[in-house]
Amino acid sequence: MFEHLHRHWHDRQFRNITDLFESDPNRASEFSVTAADLYLDYSKTDIDRTARHLLLDLCSVTNLSDQISLMFSGDAINCTENRPALHPALRNLNGTPLYVNGTNVMPDVLRTLKFMEQFTAKVRENEWSDSREPIKDVVNIGIGGSDLGPAMATAALAPYHDGPKCHFVSNIDGAHISDTLKNLDPISTLLIVSSKTFSTIETMINARTARDWLLQGGGNPARQMVGITSSPDRAAAFGIDASLIFYFSEWVGGRYSLWGPTGLPIMLAIGHDAFRTFLNGAHDIDVHISSTSGHKNLPVMMALVSLWHSQICGYSTRAILPYDQRLSLLPSYLQQLEMESNGKGVQKNGCNLTHPACPIVWGAAGTNGQHAFYQLIHQGLQIVPCEFMVAAQAHEPDLTHHHNWLIAHCLAQSEALMRGRDVNETRQLIEHDFDGAELERQTRHRMFNGNRPSVTLLYPKLTPRILGQIIALYEYRVFIEGAILGINSFDQWGVELGKVLASNLYSIVAAPESSERTTGSTRALLDIIREKRAK
């Protein structure tokens, strides 16, 4: 499937990206694409017209349009768990019918959204708690998709916060919940326990600790604990009042669930009107991907650029670089979204993949990353495709000069990665300070090879609607890559084995003596842990 692309890249792999601009004055406009309020520039890659044509052929060969249609028709595209992946239904506010097993799911989706809005209004208007004080703080207890999505989105939308302060606890490390709760008042705190199965070990242990804290501090769990789950019976058995259980269907994957009840902390922070705007932003991309074809389809082109770098060029990693401090959690969110979705070694048909399906995703907010790992992406031997993103406008009108500098840094970094600085230019810069062999040595340290690819995602301003568009864009990028590679992007069996072993090891860790049931290395580590505890 990739033979022609490999041949094309092999024949041109030493060509400079800057040469493509010299040969095509219109390259910047031709190798860019828009969707709703988003603008993607991928001209600073070595993709040319032929490569783009061959990449688009992959969509035809793999019947990508049919696979997208299957998602929206509610087919069981999650083939290992035999369920749909119909999270776009959660942002389908116009109620257009969407079906699962012949049943229109939209009435239940909209009913749940209304339930969330009614509850949110009471909390935000200080009409919920029957304690001495209104709800001032919300603690969301979850992990993975029940934590990263709402935590990222809540941080991103800080300028729109006008509700209770939201906190997020995920790590089973007692330090996380201890540090979160110690400065809060149990009387005025709402606990949200968010778990699709209501059996995830980390979440349930943290939930029990938080419930005990609430009781000891005079709070009322019957009014101050909310459950978000696909397993309402388990939530009720835990002690959540049935009227405070927000249900979402099995066909909503955890890492795709922030559009529904999992997004309750977001709604509590920004209000239900702004939350609906957030959903509408994601729906903008739902409409775009369903109605736009070829190189004008932004999620498709973003996925094809990624496949070009990972499958054709062999680049094993990708850096996510938002020049927006409020998106500082986005790289971690996208790590989970992509690496849990597409970090697979087997295709849907059970055959082994011959090449890694997913790059290693990492990054940090600019400009902090410039003083951390940009040294490697500029001068290291490995090539790291970079994804820059930046807003045209900030939320702080009195600090416009800050934002101008931010944009300047963002654009400069992508330009520097592409252009580099050759030996002659570098030598001329420093020849007044050095000469002879020392000049040549210093030149080698200061030159940049350049020719390093990047894309840039531009948006007007980080609003709820824009954030919805960005998240949905990346969701579809991941799905399209998986569809073309023939893998199931909606299961995550790779997280299971470690959890099983941890459950088995817990009783051994807590026991006073070691156990022969463990391997030699683990047994030795346990012995050392006990020795250090004893001291």
C-alpha cells in the first residue's frame, strides 16, 4: 500500500524544503487547509503535489469515506469490544437522529445534557447544597479519559470560569488527593467520581478516601457526591444517590467522553451556555469531515501528513507545541488520545503490523519548551516533526506585547527548523571572534542543518467553540490514521495486564513477608522495600 510513497520519498529525501518554496511561489496557500475557524499550514514539510496525490490514494484504497460513514451510522467499528464509537452524538445538539442497533440515541443524549444543565444551574446559583455553605470547590476523581479531557479543557477555558473552582485527582499516590483536599472545606466541596466501569482501582481508592474526608468534615455524601459512569448499578452500590448518577453509554469511549457527563466539571466551571458552544465547535468538525473531500478536508490532511512522517519517512516521534499557556495540558491529553488509540501491534483482522502504527507523542507549551528540549529538535540527530499551534489574539488586551512576542517565537521556531543555518553563514557570523581551526570548531557547534518538518495550526482565539474544534480535529486525525492502517483505534487492551498484576501484588506488598509467587527481581525489590520501611 505504501510502495509508491516509499519510492517517491527515497528519490527525493535529500531535497530541501526551502527548495519547494523557491520552485512554487504559491506553496504556502496550496499546502494549507481550513475547517471552520482553524487554519493548518503544512507547507513546511517535504510533501509535494505527487506525495499528496499518493497519500490521498490511501484514502481510496482503504475506503476511508465508508469507514467514516460507518462511525456516524452507529456500526460496531470497535470490533474487539463489539460496540460503536458514536461520541459525535454527544455534540449533535440539533438532534438529527443517530442510531445504534436500530434505536435513535439522540433523545437520551439530549435528556442527559438537560439533566447536566439543571444540576449545574443549581450548583452555580447556590441552590444545591443543603449544608451551611454553597458549593465553592469541585473535586473530579477519575483517571485517563475521566481526568485528562476535563482537566485539559477546564484549564484551557480559564478566562470563562465563573463557577466553583475545579480540582482534579487521578494518581493513586496518596500525595495527590492529600494535597488537593487539605486546603478545601468538606462543607462546601462537591465530589465527582468519574469512572466508566466504576471499578478502576485508582479511582475507587481515591473516591473512598475522599468520601471519608467528606464525612469526617461534616459533609453530606448524599448531596455532595456525584457519579459519572456507564455502570450505574456499581455507582449506586458504592453509595452514590441514584438521582445523582449521570449515565453515558458503552459506545462512548473514555478518552472520547468529555463531550458528555464526563465534561460536567467543565460545565460547572464555565456554565451550560458556554459548554453548548464548546459542543457546537466540535460539531463544526463533524460537519466538515462528513461534507468535505480530498485535500480540502483538514482532519484527513492532518492524518496524511502524520502518516507521511511516521510510515514513509520513518520518524518515530512527534512534538506537540502549543504556544498557548492555557493549553499546557494538551500534549498529555493528546498522548493518551493517540498512543492509547493507535499504539497497537495488531490489525483488526488479527495480523501483526510490520511497522509501528503510532509515533511517540510528547511536547510542552511554548516558550518553556524552547529552554528545555528544542536543542534536540534543532541540532539532535533524530528528526522530530513538530506541530505548532497559536492564537491570533489573546485574552489579555492590556498585554498585547506579550502575545506579539509569543507569536514571533512560534513562527521563528518553525522557520528556523526549516531553514537552518549553513556552514558559510555561521562562519561569517563568528569569524570576527575566532580564526583558524578554532573558527571551524566553533562553526560546527553553531550551525543548524535545518530541513526539519513542521505544521502550524492557527486559530483566532482560544474560546469554547475553538477548543471544541481543536479537540474534535485531533480525534478524527487519530481515527483516520487507524482506519488507513487497519487497526482498531477504540480499544485499549494494553492497559489491562499491569492492572491485573498490581491487584495480585497488592496483598504481597502489604504482607509482612516476601512471597515466592513473584519473580526474582520483584521479590528482591520487595525485600528492599520492607527493609527500608523497617528502618
